[in-house]
Amino acid sequence: MWNQFIQINPNKQTNNQTNNQTNKKIMATITPIGQRVLVKRLEAEAVSAGGIVLPDTAQEKPQEAEVVSLGTGGKDEDGKAIEFAVKAGDIVLISKYGGTDVKVDGDDLLILSESDILGIVS
């Protein structure tokens, strides 16, 4: 009996469909400001040199990272743009305790000053 009064609109989306489409569209992007660099730490080795498997709690933070993106840059005293010594995709050595940890779309990233980069791995 109630079926006679319910009008079904085939074009109407359910709340779950709308939420899933909205979640797919929302992808966080981070652009560092100034002389900062966004990097992703490379995975630490889970086995020691002697062949002992190390648990996550015993592993040190890896010092190698891949550059994901560069900041907006800066200017020197004369007003000239300061160029970055690294570029996106470079593998770099970073200081152990420098930078700020951030999580973006499930990835653990690190924002650090260019001065916290110790060198480029070639």
C-alpha cells in the first residue's frame, strides 16, 4: 500500500555514495613555505648486520629520505631568489631529529629546513 505513495528517483544518490565521492576528491597536498623541504623517509632495514631481525621499537629513524616537494623559496639580502640545492626525487641524508613529522593521505612525511639536509646521495 505504501509503495503507491513512494516515488523513487533513480538519479538520487544515497548519502554513502555522496560521501565516497567527496572523500575521493579530497586529497591533501602540502607545499612547504620558505626554505623548507617536504621529504619521505626511506624504510629502515629490519635486519641487523649480524642477521638479527629488529622490531620496530628497536630500529633507529632512517637518515635517508626522498625529496617530495620544495618550498616557495626565499630571498637573500639583495633581494635575489635563493635556489634550492636539491630537487624533487633526490635521495638525501637528513639529520636524525630535525623537522616536523606530518601524516598526509596515510604517508608519514617530514617537513624540514633545507639546512637540515646533510647531503645528496648519488
